[in-house]
Amino acid sequence: TAAITAATRSPASLGTGPIDLHSNGAFLAADDAAASGSNDFGGALDDFAIFQTGDHFGILSDEDLATVCNQGALALDPPAPLPLINSFTTSASSLTPGSPVTLSWDASNADTLSIAPGIGPVDNQTADGRGSLELTPEKTTFYTLTAANGEGTASAGLQVVVGGQLLPPVISEFVALNRASLLDGDGNNPDWIEIHNPNLVPLDLEDYFLTDDASEPTRWPFPAATLVPGGGYLVVFASQQDRNDYVDAGGNLHTNFALRSAGDYLALVAPDGATVVSGFSPGYPEQKEDVAYGLNGFFLAPTPGAPNEGGGVIGFVEDTTFSMDRGFYETAISVAITTATPDAGIYYTTDGTEPSPANGTLYHTPLTIDTTTTLRAAAFKEGLAPTNIDTQTYLFLEDVVRQPAVIRGYPRTWAGKPAHYHMDPEVVSHPLDGPQMLEALKAFPTLSIAIDPDEMFGTSGIYQNPQSQGEAWERSVSAEFISPDGSEPGFQINAGMRIQGGSSRNPDIPKHSLSLRFRRDYGSGKLNYPLFKDAPFGESAVEEFDFLQLRAGFNFAWTHRHYYQARHAQYNRDQWVNDLYLAMGQPGTHGRWVHLYLNGLYWGLYHVHERPDGNFMASYFGGESEDYDALSSGQPRSGDTAAWNTMIAIANGNIADPARYAAIQDYLDVDSLIDYMLLNFFVGNTDWDGHNWRAARKRRRGAGYLMLPWDSEFAISPNGAGVINNPQPLSNALNTNVTGRNGTGRPSGLHQDLVANPEYLMRFADRTHRHLFNGGALSPATAGAIWRARSDLMDRAVVAESARWGDFRYDVDPGRWPQSDFDRYTRNDHYLENQSWILRTYIPRRSGVLLGQLRSRGLYPATNAPRFRQHGGNVALGQALTISNPNPDGTIYYTMDGSDPRDPDADGNSVSPSAVPYTDPPLFTGSALLRARVLKGTEWSALNEACFLAGTLADSSTLALSELMYNPPGPSEDLEFVELVNHSDTETIELGQVEFITGIAFTFPFNTRLAPGEHLLLVSNRTAFEATYGSDLPVVGEYAGLLDNDGEQLVIEDSLGNILLDFTYNDGPQWPAQADGAGRSLVLRRHDPASDPSDALNWRNSSESMGTPGRSHRTTFSGDPSADDDQDGLAALLEYATGSSDSIPGPDTGSPLLALDQTGHLTVTIRLNLLASDLGTTLERTSDLASWEALTGFERTAIIRDPLQGTALVVYRATTPLPDGPDRAFLRLRVTRP
């Protein structure tokens, strides 16, 4: 009670004051003004009330409440005690057949007593809670005694063994589509099966079997001494091992088969090898992801190794479907909501709350929707698990632009400050901005959030308590991503949402940042969506997320509390900084903008981006969040600070010592720190390093910390954070100098310590030259282009932000400053004016300003780096390149082998033995990395370097992926391989710096040359590959990652980022089945650029087992195309194309076969020779037998392959039924040779 008293203590004087809401959900009130000042449960309260809130249900149990009341001013009769079973025993636990046994019991507080199975109520055999019963069991039985009263039940069990025969084990539950319900001891997630021992004594499963095939009952035997404790459980993983005795690192057993989620046979077989003691026959039903199934049906919460909680459900209500999809509409629509489950009830809401039989409206007829509406629905039926809640938002932008200042049912204040809902009529009707408003609202995708209004804006809602943090202040929401032009599919996902931020949480800020949390508590454990794929730098973005941040724009936003920030609003700052970091080759966070809606109310522009923490690191570098030390302003979000503190201690010592400098690199990625410092120096980040910094490393020896930008809204700022009475104008940002930052234990302090090391200084200068010159990330052209890549769309969308929030400080709440300091902010008068200065002055001149700042601090040498007449790219073999010295004197030294012209292992001023003094332009006899410096006296310049690719470069017309072993037979992936071919007839191509960027990872080294028609190989495991195929094949190297056995996208880029190959293979029904783990590889039928490698018809099984890596797969026609040697009326070329022979008369294989299906659609079937690699085939139609054209209006529905013949029947189906009438047409198969 002391804890309860402390948690519910009220203010010193309540009297007739307001009811007090405590953070734990308790309300207290007293109506006696003379109540005791101490005002706790031991004081003089004469009345009190304790209520339960929806997010903190069950704050006090009945028993707790009774105790509190009896110790306070009031008395409350406690509830009746629960029933209690004191004992339940048997006169003998083991019997010979036909022998009697006596069951005895002793219970308290019980109104009724019963025994199962087969006995029922025993109240007549009970007196004063005690009783007994004699019976003769026919077989081993487990008896359960149940005691009940009005408060609940209690139970106890015992077992009587007859004839020494224990009860057989039972398959108590299994998961056939395991994603996250349980990991095995190796960290993988195979399916699993739980075996329960229903006996009270241990049971040995030796000689029992598990099988997924009724014709093979002994498929997987349990090993010797597999003991399951009495009443216990054993989990076995169904991982399809190639042996019967595999045990993982956690000691778990693994079977030699896997479970099929579509439904299959599963049985536990007795030692006789025939008797099924537990199973599912003829098969269990289709399974759901991470849902268990057992004899009592489906269990939504799997409990591996433990009893199931509650009863199962017999099935699932089929998901709801909406006749109209979410999106933008201009006229009224009719929306029907259906489910395929008969007699299920559909409930819906339009206010953001979650529908259920207790909340919402029972659906009967289609709904007419003619205004912006968030429609939520779920279907329910007794005995079945209900559907999840589906949400569809329908947007009518003409309503949005007229959003009023007062919203019915929504509060007038947020956390005691004025609420603000409306779209400013002055902007909406403005002659320039008004006509662009609708397009502005479509310039970015929409993110629509549906949430119970009370959870958002109620007394305990997160918007009314923006400074409250933690899981207790997370609320359930639906999030819909809606593309305005249909260019991407979008998504809907249920998630958790919190208020996000630091100072922006203060109640004086009306537009709060938010964060979405994807956890299984809400549905999907992660968001799987290519959210940033089409955004700048999206090619490097992951597509799976645990968190997403929704940045509202705080610093330098129109809603900021300080006028000198609000007037210079630019919403591009933070993402621009991260884009620059990505362009520097570092792990910046990806992001994009959306228009956010809350329950259909337009809330403004929001910046959706990743959060650089342990989950972020795991997504990009592998492993789990807990595998990383991830720090936020020095505080660990995962892991700890031990490695960071060790690194700081090394830096604080004699870091000029080469040994200490080498030692710190076991803890620090030096290039990451340098680039991070340069980035913050370049953008003039004045709200950084005291906080707003992040760093992360993998928790293993030698893994260095990576620095991660965070909250960089103070980029391009002339002032610091906080209240400034005499703020500097924006133009002063050009000369902002933060190169002297020196925070103890922070990145800036680490940098300042490392400056004492000459090798760090040289490396700093080299990275500076890389990024500030020659089109580097911080050069004017590149930095400006990166800004514009975002702002071109923002310039349109910001009109809507102006209408939503531009007038807040001027018309609603100026805060501490006079209203006149603010304005009604608009795009043309404010936003574009500030951006123009950034693009025309800051970015063009900032790199020069920064170079001067760095030189003044000794971070960049006075000697300028040499210049190349051509800075990298393609050169002809034998071409010479001029290098110039921009200094009045000094000597240029260069290398072409990738080494540094300067020898760092000598005294720092020595010339490397491999360096060449520049006298004549170097010649390119092959591709090379050219590196050069100027040595002037004892000072070296920064390094200038560039990659030069000599000869004819690979392009999409010459390079093809010709063979793919994506799923070798057996459980190992070691024999995977990828084969590339040069299908040019004349040109040898250079593959240097070409790389796989999606699917697998590999970068080809310089001078990887491929002659016409030649092949090369990339392999998963070179040792295993060469042991199987030999060592004489053209293997270039091993790639990182594995090919997905279910299919995936593969993308190859050249050194400039041009796509050379982008296709997706898969294991679907139209793809060659024998290549999916059955010992064959995928072979591309034709190599010409017109052949789409994403089309299953362009692939076949390899003609040989285990594929034909490194060898040609081309089969070509020879002879007279028009010959007809077998006199069957078919030309030789046509017979070759359709897989028949011109030497043997046979049926007509060249003519398309026509049929009508049951729905009246015409189907066309042709036969193709899949081995023919030199032919093109086209279906053509005509109505007059004179003018032929390619057949349209058909879609391919099947490829029926004959692996033995190397042929396939290809079936096409008309997209519309065949019309009635006398019209006629003719079809033919046209075969062509290149």
C-alpha cells in the first residue's frame, strides 16, 4: 500500500478543487474543504474515486482496493476468496488392469467440484470440502479436479497408469510459417513443432518418429535419450536438414523436412513405425505467419515450450475488402465493404477509433462518401479470429483547402496553448498561391494517420501531453501511404506512434514531430516497403524498417518560437545534410517528404526518415540491434560506452605516437570522423556536438565507430540555439565558423585531439580535397544539385504548408516576441527568397570560405594539389594524360598502381619508391587509379586521385547475365554462381569498377576484360565451387551475400552509376522448376538486348545437371531455313523453333492452337524450342491475310515446360471475351533470325 499511496498522492489542498489525474491513470477527488493537508489514504478523505483508463487498465485489483480502503477513511467489504484445492491424491499411481483405485480431494471455498474425464460433478461425494471416489480405470488416465465459485476456478491433476502404459506424446502445437515466433540456436527462424508429454513422469521419445509424408512414417527418428519431463514440452525445428542428427548451437533438434504453410500432412509415429499417435490427416489447413496450430485449432500467440494460453480458434474471418481503394477523389463514391466469411459482421468507424462490436456501426449497405473520410473496418464472427482493422482514407482536396478553424469534437487548446486547425483562407484564395494549392497537396505522397481522437487529443492523449515520453505514451494507429499519381503502390500498416523530439516537445510548439514504431503488438513486426527507393540515394536504402521518424520541422520552420528562425524557414536542411553525407560515401539516413493527415485533417509537410540507432546499423551492416554500441549524444541506445571511453582515453594520450594512432583505429573509423567533421564544418552547424550527435560500431574487436548525422536543422545558420536578442542576418551564415568546436568526450573533441597526429592531418587534407574539389560531394556543383534534387518538389508543396502553418505565429500565438516580429509566411515572399540566397550565394561560395577556415587551423596545406586535364573516366588504351602544378614551384609525384606517392612509413616527407616524378604525361596501358601530390620543400599537398578506365567499357548492349545457379541442391548455398557473358561480336569490354549493387555485392577490379563471346563467373564459395567444377574455369571472385532461393532483383551498375542490368528472377510457376533446388541452373535463352531477363520465358533449365558454368549455351540453326526434308509441309526453321525435326514427319507444331475457355475467352497455345538461342518468335494476327501485326489484347497465363524435350507449351489468354458476330481473324507464329 505504500507504493499505491505514493503513486496516488494528490496536491496539498484539494478541497473543492479539480479532480487530479495522475500519470498512472488514477483520479482522486475530495469534496471536504477541511480535508487533511496530507491528503493520502491515511488522511481525512471523506470521498474518493479511482477510475481506470483505457491505456492503464487494471491499475488496482479488487484486493488492493480493499486493502487501501480498510487502511484509509473508508471500509469496503473484500471480495469472496477464490476456490482452493488443498490436495488431490490417488491411492495408487500405477495399477494392473482391472484393479480399482481411490481418488481423494480436499478443497476450500468451492461451490462446485467436478472430475474429468468421464466422471463429472462429485459434490455428492464431498462433505466440508473433502471427498473420495473409487473407480476402475480401463486405461492410463490423467484426471483433473476443478473447483469453482462465483469468483473463479482452481484445478489440480493426477495420473493413474494402467498396465505400465504411459500416455502417448502429443503434437501440441506447431508453426509452419515462422518469421519471428521463435529462433533456433543458430539464430535462424525455421518452422517448429512442439511435442507435449501428457504424463507426470518423464517420457523417452527414442524410436518415435516425425513425418510429413504418410507413405514414409519413419522419415525422421528421434535420437536416443530424448527425454521430455513429466508434463513438459520439447520443441523440434523443421528445417529440412540433409541429415537426421543435426543439433544446433542451442542444443535443439532439427528434422530432415520442413513444414508447408499451404497445408500438409504431419504425424508423430509410435516406435512400431506405423501407428500414428498424434497427427493431422489428411492435412492441416493453410497456416498464417507466426500463428500456431494444434489439436484445438489456431493459437494467435504461440507458446513454444509452454502450455497454450486460452482456447484456440477454429479459423479466421476472411479479410475485409473495400470496393474503392484509398486515394484522391473529386466526386462522391460508393464504398462497399465485404468479407468472404459467411455470416460475419462488419463494423466500421469514420472518426479514427478502432471498430468492434462494442464500437462503431454494423455495416449493411454500401456507404456514400463525398468528403474527406478515414474509413476503418473489421469483420467478426464467433469462434473465429476477427480480421485485423483495415483502413482506407478517401481524400477530397476541395474539402482539405477549406479546413475550418474549429473541428467538431476536437479541443480548442493543446497542452494549454491555442489549437490551430485551419487552412489560411488568405493563402488558399491568394491569386498566386491559391490556383496551385491542389497541385501542392499532390506534390508529395500522403501519409494518413488514423487514431482514436481521445488517444491523440484527449486528457491523456499524446498531443495534450507532448513532453511525456516512453512506451506509456505510445498509441495505436493506422498509417497509410498514398501515392498521388499511382507511381508506387503505397501501403497500410498498423503501428504505434509517439511524440518525437527534444525542445520541439514544448507546448508552445503547435506542430509536433512524431515517430512510428512497427512491432508485432500492432500487426506486422516491421514495415516492408521500398519507401526511399525513388528518392535521392534511394538505391542504397533498405526496404525493412522498425522505426520511422516524422519530422515536423522545428528549427528554421514557420512555427518556430523565435522570429529570426521562422522568417528563414527552409525544410530541406536536415535531409540535405544527410544526402551530402551519403554522397561522401558514408551512412547518412534516407528520407523523403509527405503530406500528413490525422483522421483526415491536413497536418502539413512532414519529413519521413530513418533513425540512426542499433536497428539502423543492423539493417545496413547485418546482425541485430544488440550487436551494436549505438550512442545518442553519448548515451547508449544499445550496447554500452566502454569502447567509446577507451577510444577517448587513447586520443587523450600521446596520439602523435604512431603506435597510439594505430591503436585508436581499432575503435574508430577515421575516414568517417573526418567526413563527419567536414560535413558539419561545411554546413556551419551551430546546434551540434553539445548534443545532436550519434555514433555506432559493431561490438567486436577492430570495429571502428561510425559517426552519424542527427538533427541538422541548424545547417546554414548565423546564430546558435536559444534566445538571441540581437540575432545576426542569414547572410552571416556564409562565414559561420565551427572548426574550433572542442567538446570533451564528443566527436569534436576527439577530432581536436587527433589533429596532433601528422598522419591524421594528412588524411584530413586528402578527404577535404576529395570532397571540395573535382565534383566532390561538398563542391558547389554537387552540393547545389543535391539541394535542388529535393527542393524542386518542395518548392511546389510548401504552398500547402504556408496555408496550414504560415500564419500561426502572426495570427494565433507569437509567444514571447511581439507579433510584428513575425509575418504571414508564404512561399513567394519568404521561402523562395531565402532559398535563392542559399543556392546563389551560400553553396557556390561556402567551399572556398571553408577552405580558408581549414587552412587557418592547419587542417589543409598551403601547397595546392596537382590537377588532371581529365579527372577520371574513360580513356583510350595508350592515351596520355597531362598533370599540372598550380603552385609556382614544387615537384609532382604520381603513381598508377593505387599507392600513395608519399611514403607515410618514413618521416612523412619522403617520396614513395613507387612514385614517379612528373616529367611527361603518363600513358594508360590499362585501367588505373592515378594518384598524385605536389612536394614543395617539406610540405606535401593533399592527394588528387581519379579512376581511369581504359578501352571499351561494358554497357547494357554488350553485357548479359547468362546463367544463374540460385538454389543449388541440398541445404548448402556454397555452389551458387553467377555467369556473365560479352555478347558483342567484335569488342573486348572492360568491367573494372562495375558492381552488383542489389541482390549480391561485388565490384570488379581494374582490367577485368571480357573478350567477345567469353564468359566469367562470380561464386559464393570459391573453394567449394572449384572442388565440384574444377579450377580451370574463369572465376573472377566471390560475391558477398547469397542469391535468394525465392527470387530477387539483381542490379549491376557501371562506375558512373549507369544501370547495365536490372532484372528480377523468381521461382514462380512459369519459371524453370528444376533450377529451384533440383540440380539445374537458370540459363538465359537469348543474349540480345531486346530479350527481357525478367521474363520467365527467356529462361530455361540448364541442359546438364549442376549447370554449365563458363561454357557457351548457344544452340543455333544450320541449314536451309525453308527446306522441308521430311515433306510434312513445315519449313525446317519453323520445326527447329517449335522443337520438332525436319528429318521426321510429324504433327503440325508450328500452328497456334486455339480454344475457348469456360468464360468465353480465346486461348492461344504455341510450342517453343527453349534450347534455340538464335531465334525470335512473335504471334501475329491479320484479318485479310495480307497485313500482319503483332497480337495484342492477350496475356500469358502458363508456360508448361517439358524438361526432357527442352520445349514448352506457352498459353496466352484474351483479356476480354470473344465478341459475338461474323468477324474473323487469322493467327500465325512468326520465326525470325537476327
